[in-house]
Amino acid sequence: MADDVRILPTEWVGTSTEVSWGLVFGGNHPKFETHGHLDPAVHTQTTDAGFRIVAQEGRVVELRIVGNFVGEIPAVGLLSADATQLEISGPMGHASYVINGNTMVGHTHYRLHGTQSAGEEYGVGMMELTAKA
């Protein structure tokens, strides 16, 4: 039942460490505009990251991914029945999190499907988040 599912805190903040091929993050491409064909190499970074839950109805979550390298990106999520796992999907990829109280640890996968250089740009990340008090 939806009434039995934990309501998650609204704000989650922490860090994300990414490694990618051709996905150049940060100041060079603040809107996640990438040019893998121009810079075909491995790139890494650690940055502030998180998300804000806009709405939750039972296990279904609507959220905005936020961070200094992405701006604000809409996404959807689904909680496990015991609210210890969260799967998120958005326009650039998906993420899986394990929830332990007011902390989350998870991983992300990025791939820019539908772009001319989709096969040249991809990456993964590890995130550690804490519910904002």
C-alpha cells in the first residue's frame, strides 16, 4: 500500500565522482554540452551533486537532479517496497541508490542517446548523498 511506504526527505546533497569517455563536465560545458568527437579521452571529476524530490506518491517519485555541472534535470524514480532502494531515470541516463536512513549511496550511467555522437560519449559515476536537514 502507498500508505506503508516511507516518505523520503525532499532535499538530498552530497558529492558525485564521474569518469567518462568524451563527456566533458564542469566549466567547459556547464549545460552538459559535450564534444566527445573533439576530445576523445577519459575525463574524471568530483563535484557537488544531489536531487530535490518534487512529488512522491507511494513508491513513485518525481524529482529534479541538481548539481553544479548539470543545472536542474527532471527525472522519475521508483522506490523498492521497503524503501531501501531507489531507481532513477532521466533524459541522460539512470541511477541506482541504496538508502540507509538519511543517507544514499549509488551509481549512475550516462549515455547521450539520440545525439550525433552518442557512441562517442558515455560515463559512470558514484554518488554519496545525505538528506538535508
